[in-house]
Amino acid sequence: MSQSTSNLKDKLPPDCQVPAHIAIIMDGNGRWAQQHGLSRLEGHFEGRKATHRVVEACAELGVQALSLYAFSAENWARPGDEVSGLMTLIEQSLREELDDLIGGDIRFIASGRHEELPESLQRTLSEAEARTVDNDGMVLNLLINYGGRAEIVDAVRALAGRVQSGELAPEDIDEAALGAHLYAPELPDPDLLLRPGGEMRVSNFLLWEIAYAEIVVMPVLWPDFTGDHLVEAIEEYNERQRRFGRVPDAE
Ligand code: FPP
């Protein structure tokens, strides 16, 4: 465990509740690069270091699931060298971090339309999933070639297939049935949706799953994000009153 995250738990107030599932839109690499006179890809390289810090910090704080938006279905529209650079960076990072994930008892899963990714990345994702399948610490869910609408479309297609085969009646389709066909049905819905970089958008991220998530937007760009920012976000989350559509509890 690195120095910077070694006493994060002590920084949280004693009665502070750590969200079971945190979902992060890792935003701001491009602006960070521009501010430092670097290429966008160099911004993503720096973003990778923040990703490492935050995975470590979440595991230390006892977060049960961490979902990270690494590449959206819309990101293919970026310049070709940025897209191929990101694919290489994600694959290389995963290869380099795999032993640490195994050692840290972290289970890795990947969500998205992976059949459209480069084959070597597909193999790396499958290998990381297979080699961490028995880990029972935090689940790290990496979203690659992911779109929230596409995920819902894929779930609906799967349900339609089951109806067509006579396995399922249309009236049996409810929220639980649809939820069971999402990419990572075993995960609880995110409690906290965290967006560094200051933009007030959800950007097609986990549209179904964030129905009742608390949203925390922070101005800090992703490459500058540290464990202390995570603590700050968790503190803000603790100030929220989660009502799930109900009225506030009586005093
Ligand atoms: C958004 O910032 C970021 C991405 C599209 C890529 C996220 C990738 C990483 C953080 C690299 C590391 C990933 C792993 C899995 C190790 P942006 O480029 O949209 O920034 P901008 O809004 O400032 O332009």
C-alpha cells in the first residue's frame, strides 16, 4: 500500500458510511494534458496513475464494488491515434496490474460490448476475469466500449429471445427480470456516482443502475485525483439524505 493512501480510513469521521458501490466517470484527462502542454494521450497516461490510486484507496476503505468508465461507446469518434492509444493503455495497464489485483483479493470484471474491441484486449479482459474469479474482496468493474442505452438494449434483446423461445411470458418482464440481464447483475446499484472534471452530465453511464445514486461532481481533473478527494466525496455523500422516493424519517 502506498504512503498516500496508507491512513485514509483515519481521515473519515468515525460514523461515516462508506458507499458499498462507487461508480466513477474518470473525466478531465484531455484538459489536464492541455493545461500541461502535453498530448491528450499523455493525459490518459497520467489518468492511469489516478486510477491506480483510487482502486487502492477504495479497497482500503472497504468499498465492495467500484465501477470505472474507461471507454464509452461514443469514444470511438475520437481521433484514431487517441482511440488506439487508449486501447493499448488499457490493455497494458491491466497486464501490469493483474498481480496486484490478485494479491489484493480484488475480483475483476469488464462490462460493455467487448466483441467490438481489439482481440488482444478481449483476451486480456477474459484472462483478468478468469484469474481473479475466486477473489472475494472488492469487485472492480471496468466499463469498456460501454453505453448505458446499449446495455438496456442488450438486456431487452435477451429478454425478447427468452419470450420468443417460450421460456418467459411478456407479463413476467419486470424490473428484476430486466436487471438480471444487465452486464453485471451480481453488483448492487451504485450508491455514489462520482464525476471529477466538473461536468454536470451522466454521459450514458449506468443509466439503469444509477436510478437512486447520489451524484457528486468535483472540479478536480482526473489525473489530479487522490485518495483525499475520494474521502471528500464520501463525506459529501454522507451529508445527503437518501429517501428513495419516500418522505424523510420522523425525528
Ligand atoms: C475522459 O477524459 C477519459 C477517458 C475517455 C479515458 C479514461 C481512461 C483512463 C483514465 C486511462 C486509464 C484507464 C485504465 C483502465 C487503466 P477526457 O479525455 O474526456 O478529458 P476532457 O474532458 O478533459 O477532454
